Amino acid sequence: MDATSVLAEINGNIATVGYGLAAIGPAIGVGIVVGKTIESVARQPELAGRLQVLMYLGIAFTEALAFIGIATYFIFTK
């Protein structure tokens, strides 16, 4: 086993851990968005429909960060 194959194996493992860490942020963000929406609907039930649409938009933008993280994983792990 030469030095380049060992280095490639280490980079692959580090990239996997990096994506796992990158997924933590969007997961926390989605939790906050959904929690605040539930809190808002509890305070003003008549706005539930509008708040639900805004919640889905917030989730979509937050999940875009996770997609960027997974794309980065595939780009850097040859």
C-alpha cells in the first residue's frame, strides 16, 4: 500500500464525516422553522394556511444547504 492510496482513503473518510456534520445544520434549522410555525398557529389559528406555505418555503431553503453539502461530498470524493 503506497502513500497515495492511504491518503485517498483518509480523504474519503474525512469527506464522509464532513457531510455528516454538514447535515446537522439544516436539521436544526428545519426543527426551528417547524417549531416556530406550530407556535405561530397556536397564537393565531386563522393564519394557519399562510403560515404553512411560509413554513414549506423555509424548509425548502434550509434543505438547500443539505443538498449543497451532499454535492460537495460527491465533488471532492473523486
